[in-house]
Amino acid sequence: MSRLDLALWVALPYAAIAVFVVGHVWRYTRDQLTWTTRSTQLLERRLLRPGVLLFHLGMLAVLGGHVLGILVPASATEAVGISEDLYHAVSVTAGTIAGTMMLAGFAILLYRRERVPRVRATTTRIDRITYLLLGAMIVLGMVATVGENLLGGGYDYRSTVAPWFRGVLTLSPDPDLVTQAPVVYQVHAALAWLLFALWPFSRLVHAWSVPIAYIGRSPILYRARTRAAAAPEPAPWGRPARHAAPAPRHPVTPSREKPHAAT
């Protein structure tokens, strides 16, 4: 075990977790005004909608696959009757579809960010670093899913990468496990920790601002700017309602009286 292995697979994960937690607390307590995505919907809408939908739907599916493949041991899936061949077929198929959706949405959003002048003007340096890390992670994930598992001979990451990641969470990481994985898996994992460390200082913090309070809030009333028409009179005991008659307009006639002379 080399010092580089200890730095990448032991020190880096815990440093990223510490920055992730402390950075979120610091930003929430000291800089809440920037706790937002800085939405650019008013600047451009045509590309935003398909890009956001594809990216977020694909991302949710990808995260679900990572939870099932990394946090759930292989023994647990086998205990419920899911064989390794069935798991491999489902994970490759679902992972390819979800990854393609996420990659397509990311490409649309990146094109919009760089090619629309008004949107590009709102892009910060942290945004570009975030896009770089996120784009590299998505591409490497597609290479691992399609290249290694679909077109290649396949690789069982649940016997190396997954136990190492669970060891990080249980404070007992084994760097020798992850060093046995192909390079694409190692780079993918290292970039993920770097993205976690960058998370509190980027626009990714909006992921924790789920508008749950909208469900129980009071309805918002909108009033028209024009004057409302006269309301009908209430109908007494079942009689048809009578609409209020408009007030008569009396023409203003000029006075014929002679003005009094000033004294």
C-alpha cells in the first residue's frame, strides 16, 4: 500500500466529508442570500426545460442505481432471489438508459450555458469547475457502464469498490480493494469526492432546498388590476338575482348665471 493509495482512498474521502459538512453549515449560517441556483429561466427558456428534465430524471435514476449497487451488498440481493446475472442485466440496461438521459440533459445545459450570451454572463468560476467535475464524472460513468459492462467483458464492482465505500462509512476503509478496480472506476470515485468537497460552495446547495412548505401553505390570491364589475344583488328566497343597475350619468350643463362683479 503506497502513500498515494492512502491519500486517495483514505484521506481524500474523510477530508471531502468534513468539507462537505462544515461548508454547508458555514454557508447556511453566514451566506444564506446565495443559497440558490441563481435561476436563468427569464434569460432563456427553450433549451432550459428539456435540459433540466432529462438531467434531473436521469440523475435520480443514476443515484438510485448507485445506492442499490454500492450500499446494498450482493448477499442481500441474492437473499431475496436476485441472481448475479439478473442483477447485471438490469443494472446495465437501466444504467445505460439513465446515464444517456443524464448525459443528454447535461450536454443541453452546457451548450445553453456557453452559447447563450445572457446565460454565459451569469456563469461564475465555481460554476465552470462544477460543470467540469460533473461532466467528467458522467462521461466516466458511461464508459464504465457501456464500455466495461455492456460492450466489454463486464466487471463486478460490488466485490471491490462497493465494500471499500461501505468501509469509508463504517470508518474501516480498505484501500487495497479499490486499487484492484479498473482505472475508470478509480478516477470516477476520486472525482466524486472532489465534487462533494466543492458542493457547499457551488449552486448545488439548492438540492437541499426542497419546497416542502408549499404543500401546507395558504393559497395565494391574485386580484385583477381593473375594477371588478358590480356584484349582483342576493336573490331573496329563491328569486332570480337582479343585477345592480348602473348609476345614471347626469350630463353637466353649463351654468347661465352671470358671474358677480367684484366689489
